[in-house]
Amino acid sequence: MKAMPTTPRTDPRVLRTRQLIRDAFIDLLEEIQLEKITVNRIAERATINRVTFYLHYRDIPEMLEKLADDMIGEIHTIVDGIQNQSRSRDMDWSILVNMLEHIAENSKFYKVMLASQRIPVFNDRLMKLFVDLITSRSENQTDFPSTLSMAVPKDIAIWYGSSAFIGTIVCWLREDMPYTPLFLAKQLSLLFHIQQVTDLPTDPE
């Protein structure tokens, strides 16, 4: 019997070092301007040496690109996991709640990298992700918001929805998340007509 191919796993030590670098960069970005952050400063804060940094990233711009890739990859994992588990009409709700919970659990990262808007690549990548998600949903479902069947061109409606969604998350982060992910998900669901109001779970808090 032929063995099934396996996906190579990243060495835990590599993951730990990258997490140290990521955390060090976020801490520095909270304190100083991006232009003043150097590899030396990141290495010192991460308690590694310069050589170790260069084993993982060519330079700071490449590090930012890979951090953005990681961010999108983590969200894709959430979306793909739920899509593989459910084909029901509750799928959009589950994706939204899990996504907001993920952002809340990693709020320090998202506050610095997304809400500060000092590094456009993160907003740009997230915008593309939401445009793709909403576009895919509009093509596969007949109950997509009625604005798309009116005089508003479909692409404009999708840009609007994506921008509004990201803008709401940014404001939520900047205000130190005054609402739970579940409550915010419910409000966004009502606004974007993801589900009927009566079908939405209530916030236990």
C-alpha cells in the first residue's frame, strides 16, 4: 500500500524564534517609529543575535511581508476549517465569530499592525481577503444582500462591504474592544444581512 504524502512540519525551535522576533518587533513598534527600528534592535529585544535574524528573514521589509502572509494564513485556516465542517447557512456566522475571537486573542498584534495603519501591507492583505470571501459568497449564494441586485454595481457593493467590515474592526481595536466578539459579530451580521435576526445567537454576557 502506497504511503500517503505528509506535509512537512516546521521545527518547533524555528517557530519559537520567529515568535520571539515577531513579539520583539511589535513591542518596538509600540515605542518608536517604524523607520527607527533596526535588525539590531529587534535582535536585542528578542534576545537573539543578528545572524539568527538573517537565518529567517532577509531584511525588515521581507519580515513584514511574511508576517502579513502569516496573518492571512491564520485567518484562512479559520475559514477553511469551518467551511470543511459545515455547509449550513450558519457557516457565515461561525466564520465571523471565530475570526473576531482570533483577532481578540491576538489583539496586541492587530492593534499595532492593523489598527495603527502605519504598515499598509496588513490592511491591503486583509482587504483582498475580505473582497475574495465576499465575492465567493455572492457567487455561491442566492440570498446575498439585495443591494447587489439593484442599481449598485456588484464590485462597488463588495468594496463597500469589505471596507466597512475592516473599518469596524479597526475602530473596535482602537477602543480596546468594548464589545465581545460574539456581540460585535451579531451587529455586523445584522448590518450585512448574513442571517435573519431571529436566527442569531444572543450574547450570554
